[in-house]
Amino acid sequence: FIQFYSSYAVEKDRVRHLTEYKPVTLLAKQGLSWSFIEPSTNMRTIFPAAISRQLEAAYTTRWLHHNESLYEFEWEDSSYTADFSLLHFTENTSGAHGFVTRVLDGMTLLLDNGASAANHHYVNRSIQITGIPPNEEPRMLGQERLIVAYAGATREVKVESSFLPPLVAGCEYRIGGKVGVVFRRLIPPGLEMEEAAKYEVPQRPPKGHVRKYKKWQNDTGRMAQERLREEMHY
């Protein structure tokens, strides 16, 4: 009887612990994932399972345990840096260069196969004409436009205004790099958008202000520990 009662007490305590601290099982069983908010649409997008596992390991081990807030990862042919102290990530993408294979109209070009196959990859970056075929209009050279749409499957790029004079196939282009231009907000697993909004991260001071920066580091660390009670990690 004593052994039965002891086992019952242990099981009861285990159930109480599970209810109170709500730990979860593996990602595959619970379907929990890291996600992010797209700033242009305010829509929530869930990361693939492999990326979620990478972010989860970096968040729980490097950030919560060792206070290392930055983590670089690869996703859809691009490089990104997650900053867990600010709960956001930015794209770190080098520029591109190659040749225009076809001109559909004054604002729409097809690029060579060296361009990215990812949709929207070059949006909000500039494209500049750095070379032209022999005997073509010299005023084509040096034109620069802002990219407003990009289709990765066809390498089709659309710019905000027409090239004047119009381009021809064979022109060389260069697309500028983009580092940390668009900030996307990270949402830890088990946390709803409304819950995440309660933990507004204060603006990071310049690193040159040592005392203010150190205080900010401590404050964001404490905030992460408070937020952890509402998150679900695996």
C-alpha cells in the first residue's frame, strides 16, 4: 500500500507540474514553430520545421543561457541574422550582377540564370546598368532604378519607372546588396501575436554609451525571462 501511495503521489505531482509549467513535447508532435510578422502585410508566417529547430536551439542555449543574442541562419537562398534581444531578424544578402536576357517593356526585364530563384528577393533594392552591348545608345549606361517586384521562377524584375532610353538584351546589370534593411518581428513558439505585443522591446542605445547599453542588455534579458513563462519550447 505504501508503495502504491508513493507512486500515486509522484504521478499526481508530475501532472501538477505539467499543468503549471506547460512544457511541451517534440515539435513534430505539437506542431509548434517559430514564426515572424511580415511588416508590409502584418501577416504571420511560420518558419519551416528545420529553421524552427535552429532558432529554438540558438534561443534557448545561446541567448537564454549565455546571453549571446545574434544568430545567423540560411533560408530560401538568403542569409539572415536573428537578434533575440530585439526579437527580430534581418536579411543579409550580397548584391548580384549579370546580363539582361530580354526586355519586356521599359519597366520589366528578364535577368540571366545567375539571379536568385526566390520570389521578392530583390524588392526594394536598386538595379544599375553597368555595361551595354557595342554600338548601342551610350545613355543606357549608368541608369539606376528601384526594384518593386521580382519573380524568381522567371527572373523577371520590374522597376518603379521606365529606363530612358530603353534597354536592350545584353546589357550588364548590378543589384545592390541589402543588409538589415527590412526588420521582421520574431514570434517564439506558443506565443500569440497579441501576447508578444505585451513585451515591447526598448530601443537599443548606441554601444558607445556603455552604461546605457549595459542596462539595456540587462533589461532585455529580464524581459526574455518574463516572456518565457508564456512561451512553449521543445
